[in-house]
Amino acid sequence: MTTYGSFPGTRPRRLRINPVMRRMVAETRLHPADLILPAFVREGVTEPVPIGAMPGVVQHTRDSLKKAAAEAVAAGVSGIMLFGVPEESKKDPLGTPGTDPDGILQVALRDVRAEVGDDLLVMSDLCLDETTDHGHCGVLDERGRVDNDATLERYAEMAQVQADAGAHVVGPSGMMDGQVGVIRDALDQIGREDVAILAYTAKYASAFYGPFREAVGSSLQGDRKTYQQDPANVRESLRELALDLEEGADLVMVKPAGPYLDILARVADAVDVPVVAYQISGEYSMIEAAAEKGWIDRDRAIMETLTGIRRAGARSILTYWATEVAQKLKDQ
């Protein structure tokens, strides 16, 4: 005897039956335009320098950086975030290369703008850690502490020289109180109301920054726990968010991405400006290392992590796989 209406009556698996069905009902999609490529350019090198802790990533020469920017454009990536690595002998307590119009970051900004024009959003890291001999993100006081307000003066100068060098977007990453407002005023004073500010709103004092230290040749001794956020806190991020928006942030960022998806979701739910997430060096290196060991499927892991970041609310994602992933998405 035939029995109809047998349990289960509802079968969600029907919507997973084959790749076409899964693609049709997918709630979250990645697009090349969602991606931003972080890139390092090192002063005084004639060949790209591999970063040992980040397999596949290099410190670029000026010429190889221009090539990477052109490749990003061809793949459909939206932006490139530049980090300058000056010669060690040029670092000093004030981070002078950061405000020198001929400093490596400013030179690289001009190079990339000349190469890609407005076909790629050219973004600049606005921080002192790559240029100070002590490796902190700001100026130190007589007791060796980061002086918030003295640092803001340096950030204002940096914003102006980076804008003059061609940055479409500046990204203040130092987590100084009041940095967005000071930078907005500094840009407006020189008639650069068109330059946007990507606020590093929720930047946590994370263990996952380790490989980045090699990438930028960091001189840091100690840690940044007095100005980056405590990983235990949530409401602190929402307070920082409110302050950054009040000061004029055009976009806001959560960094790192993967370990802080809950923060990313809270921020995305709270704002009407674009939200960005940074899949940082440690997140990248863990996947590359595990894949090299044969422990995980590299390509699937990359796409899964990026989809998770997008699903949590990121409009845009900084990732070292940006160009590679964008090209794969275009080829699908």
C-alpha cells in the first residue's frame, strides 16, 4: 500500500541538488569589485623581495608595483592599498619618510596613479609604524608612550602629502583618538574635499598581525595594546564607530576580519556607510601554510573565508588574494 505525505514533508536538500540550483539560491555572492589588494613597495630594491611569512606575497619594486596595479585593474579589482617600506637608515622617531613628498609611499602613489589613473582606487596607509625607528604608530613622549595629540599633527601632514601624491582614499590605521576629524580638516584646508577617508574603526590588538611585521620591516619593540582595541570588547567598537562617523568617515573598517565576524556584523547593522573588512596577514598565512602541508583545499578555503566575511556584512574586503580571486570570479 502506497503511503503519501510521509515524513519529512519539507526537504531543504531539494535546493542543494546540483551546482546550478545551489548557485541560483545562493544568498551571498562575491564579485571582483568587492575586493581591494594590499600591496607593499620597498625603497631601494631592484627585484621584488619575497616575504617569507607570506608565501606568494612580495615587497614590490616601483616597476613591479605598477605591474601589479595594472593586473588588478584587468581582473576587475576595485582598489589597491599601498604600504611603503623605507630604507632602514631613513627611519627616525618622527617617521619623517611619511611626510617627505619624496618618501617611498608618496613616490609609489604617484607611480600607480600615473599607471592606472582612475581605473583603480588608489588608497594609502596613513600611519607612522613603517617609518619610525621605534615601530609605533605615533610619536613617543618623554616616557616612551605614544603621544596621541602630537601624533595627530603628523597624521594631518601625512594626509596632505598623500593627497598631493594622488591618493583617492586615505586609510588612517593608527587608532589615535580624533584622527578622522583632524585628517578631514587637513584635507579640506588644502582643497581636497574629494579625498575619502577609510577609517580603521575597529582595529584589534591581534596576534594575527605577525607576518605583516616582516612585510613592512617593522622595528616595533613591545606591543600596541594601549591604542589598538582589546579583543575581549564589543561595545568599545561601537563607540569608536560613532566617533568616526561623527568626525566624517566615508567608509569604516573592521580589522582583522575572520576572528571578528561578530564585530563586523554588528558594525554593518549599525551604519549606512560602506563597511570594509581586512583579511590580514595571519589569516592569509595560515591558509597558505595549511594548504602547503596538504591539510586543506587551498582554493576552497580562500573562497569560503571570503564568502564568510562578505556574508557577515562587509561591502569590500582587503585581501592578499584579491587579484587571483577576482580573475577566477571573472572566469566562472
